[in-house]
Amino acid sequence: MELKFDVDDPTPLPDWSTLPGVARVGEPEPRDLDAQYFDTDDLSLAHAGYAVRRRTGGPDEGWHIKGPRRADGGRVELHWPLGPAGEIPQGIADAISSLASVTSLTPIARIRNSRTAYALQDAAGGVVAEFVDDRVSANDERAGVERAWREWEFELGPAAPAWLEERQALFAAAEKAVHAVGGRPAASDSKLARTLGH
């Protein structure tokens, strides 16, 4: 589960010290991410709420499928190792078989991201949430349109509160901290949607 925000280039980082359960902010961790997204010509996966990508860089590099957004705002994400270049894992073929054949998939977008990640930790060192500051350069492969923007993501970590009310309070505090420095709710649901002009 995550929150996404749009921010301008000069926007300062939020003060996370006021968030419930957050005792310290970890050191900034730079990550250079490069993702290629795949779909059918008629975007059948996107229309069904799915995204398939191959991404290098960062601790979770590899192939990913993001599923449709649930009622609680979260999405299921599945992961496979990178494997040989140009070879889509069989697990992805199986996961999307009801929507499309992997032989019909083609590159639709390339998204490069200069990311700085921060672990928001509790007193025991557990990660309550991860905050990332993204500077994105994206290319719509079909339309030949390039876009660039800055956005923030706030995603729950393994030490996040278990109870719904506590999670809602944490999200509310995060939104307040972001709005205090000029951040605003993201205009687009995902980087892919924004790359494709949605």
C-alpha cells in the first residue's frame, strides 16, 4: 500500500519526525532504475489494471507484474529474476494467460528513474515505511513522446501498524507532512499511466 504525490523540482523534503511510530529516518540510498513496460497493441493488460515490466537497478530488480488496485488501495505485485535479456519468464506467461499471450507483448514504455530512498524506522530499527524521491524520465514508445517529472511515494514497510485505524493515522500524518512543504496528490495513478498520457 502506498501514497503517491506530485512535487515541483525545488520542493524540500518533508519532516518525517512527526509521524506516529517513526523514531528515525535512515540515510539516503540512491538507486538508478531503468524499466521497460510491455503490453499488447490494444493495451489489454493496462485496461484490465495490470502492468508488466522488466526493471534493472534497485534491490528488487527483475520482472514484475502489478495487479489491479484493490478496494483498500493496495496492489498485488509479483516478482521474478531478470533472466536472459529478451526472455519473458514462464511465470508471467501463466499469470496473464487469461488476458494475453506473451507472444503478443511489445514494449510500450521506457521509464528511467533517479531515485533516493529513505527508510522510516521505529525504535527497534524496523521499517515502518519507505519514502522515495523520484526524478523520472519517461518515453512513450508508441507515440514517441518524452516526459519528465518529480514525484514522491510513501509505501508501508514490514513494521507498519497492523491495525487499519493505525495505518490510516500514519497515512494521514504522511499526507499532512507532504502538504506542508507543497506536495500534492498525484495527478496520475502510476508512472506508466503518466508516461502514456493518462
